Amino acid sequence: MNRYSELLSKFYNRLASDAEKRELLQALVHPELFDEHIDEVWDKSFGQIPAAYDRRVLKALKEASYPKRTYLHTILHAAAAILLVVVASFALHAWHSNKALTKYADMEIRVARGQKSDLTLPDGTRVHLNACSELICGRNFNGRQREVELIGEAYFEVAKDEKSPFVVKVGDLEVEALGTAFNIQAYPDDGKVSTYLSRGRVRVSSPTQNLIMEKGDLALYSLQSGRLAKSYSGDDWFHTAWMQDELIFDNKPLDEIAKLLERYYNVEINIVDDDILKTNFSGTLKNENLFSILEGLQITSNVRWKIENSEITLYSGKKR
């Protein structure tokens, strides 16, 4: 075991002397030295580091009374924030100052029907999660790698780090970026994954294809055929309006609208007549309540609706 690993191990097990604590602090001031040796000890306790660990570190810093204490306090407090999945402004500083301290156990963020969530990852990347979505961030998000998994829809504002590409995995599809902003819609029951690029540049990869996206591009990946295709959209608002509680329909069929309403309003919708299944609608709705939307569908088409046992049924207005 090298000296730095020995110091960390002794500190972790409460065996380090004051002189060894100061030596450990010296290593932390120079992360390029410490970074080479931390993995051995850290990995042994991966996923089991207690929340109290950061308090012991901060207490040791006070006892050591090292001149760089304020700087180190920031670094180690950031590590605590990451471990507790409470990401504050310290986290970005810690990520760039000492990537060795950014390992933590798997983190899963789930957003229920009718809800949305905004969060900031340890590297400073901002993520906006739509309803019925899940983001998984674990061992492959560790300072040297930035890999997350997505189910559902999210908008990513990626913090730039040229040495560590940011990768979003959706099944066997990968979207890789350095510093950019993009929206991914990947609900399993939609049968496709759409990626829209607001700014920057990304690479989208499937098992058989790779393509580079520029600003305004839209990539569609078919879950059934595995085909990946790119086109130009250029309409940021159309792909990101959901973050401002707007719903935009562009010749969208009723069955797709029903899925969207189920996610946004946490309801069950049943379409009982096939002749209205592919009825298409266009329009923009902002902060509308569900009943207003249903009334709008009824006024502008042959679609009728009723509620029974908390389930909404859509049916044809034609006589059966």
C-alpha cells in the first residue's frame, strides 16, 4: 500500500495522528498527486461510506489548523454533498478541483405522473426531468466518466469538460456531448427515441450507426427497427415547451395525445372506438386543466369523453 493510501485508510479508520492528518491535507491541496492513489482505499468502501465521514473530515481540518483550510473545507464539503445527493454550488468546485472525491453509490431519480423535477449533477450539469421519467447515475459517473441512464424525457444542460464526455444511455442508444444542451424523449411505450439539439454538438450512436448532430438537428431512433435517422427541425420551443408547462400538438394523433395526457395529469385514458384512434390535432395548450383540454377535443372533433370510476373514456360521437 502506498503512502497516500495508507494515510487515507488510517484516517478513515480513525487511526491517523495529527501529523498524518496534516500530511493528508498536504496531499489534498495537490489533487494531481492524491488522485493517483485514492482509488484503492475508496473503492474498498464504495457505496458504504457513511454520511458522518464528511463531518469527521471537516473536524480533522479544524484540528489540523492548516492555512488552506477554507479551500479544503470547500472540497470536502462538496464530497459530502455528492454522497448525500444534495448538490450545491460546492459540487462544481469539487469536481474540477479533485475528481477523486466524486465517487458515490448509485443514485436514481424517479418522477411520477403529473410531476416534473429539476436537479444539478455533481459536475454542474443541469437536468430537467419530465413526468414518468427516471435518471440513473452511478459507478460510471465518477470524475473520469460522466454516464447516466434515462427512461422517459429530460433536457440536459451539460457542463463542459473536454476530458470527460457526457453520455446519456437509452437502452442500446448513446448520446455523447462535451458541453451542450439537448432534449431526449425516450418513453418505452412510444416505440422511438427522439433527440433534439438546442446548442453545441453531440454524437448519437446505435449498435449499427453513428451520426453527428449540429444545432437544430433532430435524431429519431426506432426501437423496433433499430434505424437511426437525422433531420433538421430548428424549433427549440416545440421540443422544450414542456418545461414551461406547455403542450404543443402538431398534427398529433389522438392515441399519442392520450399517452401524453396520462403522464402530465396522472390519469388513465381509454379509447374505445377505433374510428377516432387516428384523429389528428394541432394546437398549443398552456397551464390548461384536463377538463378544458377534453372539452376542446370534443368541440373541435367527433371525440366525446366521460368519466367512470376515475377513468376517462374517449369515444366517437357518431351513433353506434
